[in-house]
Amino acid sequence: MTVEHIEALVEEPSMEVALRLLMPKLLPGVSFQIHPYQGKPDLLRKLPHRLVGYAKWIPKTYRVVVVVDRDDDDCEELKLRLEEASEKAALLTWSMVKPKPCTVLNRLAIEELEAWYFGDWRAVRRAYPRAPANIPAGAKYRAPDAIKGGTWETFERVLQSAGYFVGGLRKIEAARAIAEHMQPARSTSPSFCALRDALAEWAI
């Protein structure tokens, strides 16, 4: 069955901005709406009610994508919480019946959205040309989803060392500048690739 529309639920505005630019690359020709929340606790608190609402009206050609940062949470526990919210709303998820005919796709950005930037450093350098070219070769950055010490803090420090965001990382601005240049096929972030590959199967 052809997917015609995506409803994406995200925890904050920078992810919203990034996905607005990435969705046309991930699912060309598919309409979408992105709904940002005021942080992960807000999204997790409201998600069960939101999914119950979707269950009452969502067409068979629509899909719901939920994207949250893992941060310091236990990955399996956080994913289970998302899956249980869908199960209680009687909506099948990718993990239950992948890839079809599920309605909900739950995905974690590990550790944070900025891991996706480290996974496509060419896009970062297109947006911020003074950023060091050798970042992907460094042992500290080679595995974008396993960067220690806070991914956004690390990203901020790298760009500040190049003269950007000296007053602090402006996340929405960075999301807009970098996502414009991101190419999904070249990402080395496993969490981004998990989202990309699932959406690609929906496009078949």
C-alpha cells in the first residue's frame, strides 16, 4: 500500500526544522506534517493521548513517525515506552509487524540530533566552511552515535573552535543550515540510517 502522508512527532523545534528539510529527501513526493513539543518529557506525557486520537481517524495510507533523543536514558526502556503507547492505542508499530502494514514508526536519535550532523560532516562543512575537515577521521568522532560527553556540547565546541557560535550553539539556526545540505545516503550515524531505511521501505 502506498504511503501518502506522514505525521511526525518530535520533541523540540530544532528537530522539526531538520526534518522539514530532510523529509522530502527521505520520502520524495509524500506529504508530511511535523508536530514539535516542548521537550521530551512533554512529548512522552502527551503521546498516549495523541496516538489514541490518531487511532480514531487515521487513514490506511497515513503513517506516524515519533522521533526522540535518547539523551542519557536507557535505550531499550525508552523504546519500550514508545512502543507501549502505540500498543495501548491499538496502533501497530514497525517493531511489531515490520515493515507493513504498521502505522507507527518509533525512532531514537542517539544520543541527540547533533549525532546526525557528525554523521554527515560534509553537510556541516557546507554550512560552516571553517569547521575542521578532519573531524570524521578522529577516533572521538568516528562513531557519531557513541560520542562521549554530550553530543551537542561536543558539536558546539568543535564549531566554536572554528569561530562559530561563540555565544553558544543556536540549535534551530544550525539545524536549518546543516539539514539543507545533508544527503541521507552518505550518513554514518546508525540512528539516522535506521530512520532512513525504514522510511525507504515505506516508499516501496
